Amino acid sequence: MNIKPIKTKKDYQLALERLEVIFDAKPGDATGDELEILSLLIDNYEKEHFPIDYPDPVEAIKFRLEQLQFTQSDLAKVVGLKSRASEILNRKRKLTLGMIRQIHQSLQIPTDVLIQDY
């Protein structure tokens, strides 16, 4: 096991190649430990060099409604009025703090996503 920090793109590529070779290692043995450590190093490098932003709040709401097979009427039950739900989905109305709380509780969308500017 020859593990070192991932500092460059070349280090990253080599780590990915090694990960592919040992991907099916069993937990608990030396190769399994190497797999676990290498995975953490790769994850850390990717978070630093390839950050993923939160989705747009309206797109997140639409996606979650689709996942739950909910309609605009179901969103209206959460935010109070059908017209308000329509305005939110069409970006004509910004989310208020109260709406963010209600949507978070009802649709389980993280508040970090909902509070973003759009």
C-alpha cells in the first residue's frame, strides 16, 4: 500500500486508476483498507477541485414534485394558494421564509437549497 496525498491532476488520475483495480476488495484486509483510504482522498480532492453547487430552488421544487408524483395543486396545499404555487413555479414570486419552512417540512427539500437567490 503506497498511499500519498492527491495534489495534482496526475495524482488524481493515478488514484482513480488504482481505485478501479482494487474496487472489489473485501473490507478488513490490507487492500480493503487501501480502498477506503483512497476513496476518502479522491472524495476530498473532488470536493475541492470540482465543487457541485446547489440546484436552483425552483428547479429543486419541480424535481421534488415530480419525484413524489405531486402536482401544482399539491404544492398549493403547502404554500396556501394555487395562484401562489403557480407564481413560485413561474418565478414571478420569491419564496418567503414561511414558504421555505413549509416546503422544507412538506417536501423534505433542504433549506440550504431553498434560501438561494434565483
